[in-house]
Amino acid sequence: MNARPTHTGRCLCGAVRYEVRGELDPVHMCHCGQCRRQSGHITAATGTARDAFTLFDPEGAMVWYQSSDFAKRGFCGRCGSNMFWDDGGTAMSINAGSLDSPTGLRTDCHIFVDDKGDYYEIADGLPQYGTVPEQS
């Protein structure tokens, strides 16, 4: 019997923790204006199936900000760590920096590059998309 991989993560202060019992997507580097404003630069995010994701917030530190009419962003109200993006669909987006190491993940592309900041260049040779690429 094959065990599903388990990944764990947390905010900076440890008040919010989570577990993923399943696969994580490759990391996308998001350059959209909302991610840049939320994080102070770009956001490196992975994702997983919602039913593989479990949030542990025993002290009620998790705060959700409705950032658009279809999605919200989750952060720790105690330490301010940016952790999640959630559109209520079948997947949960997780900021890769909140994962415990080793992750085994690799970055596969840059998204929303048409909205990137003018103070940096993307020169790593990975694919670049103006929006989110279609899944095959």
C-alpha cells in the first residue's frame, strides 16, 4: 500500500499550522499586483486538493481577507505571515515559504508577468504567462 506524502507548514510564530496529505503542485511565481502588495514582492505558491488540506488554528489566529469578489487571502493575525489564497474551489493555494523543509518542490513558471513590478527582471528561463496557464 502506497502512503500519500505528508507535508506540513506553519506561520512564523507557529500559531497557525497545516498539513497536506497528498501531492503538492509545482511552485508558481505570481507577479500580480495583489500578491506583490501582500508580500512586499512576488509570491511563490503551490497548491493541493482541498480534501488533502487540514488547517490547525487552536488559538483562532487565522485571519481571512476578502481580496476580490471571488477569492480571499489567509494570514496569521498574530505574526502577519501570508499563508494562503482561497477561491472556494476544489484546491487550496499555499505560500511555499510557509512549508516545512524539505519540500521536494521546484518552480515551474511565472504568472501574471504583465503586472510585474518595474524594479526587477525575470531571467531564470522559466515559462512566463500573462495570466494562469491552462491545465492539461
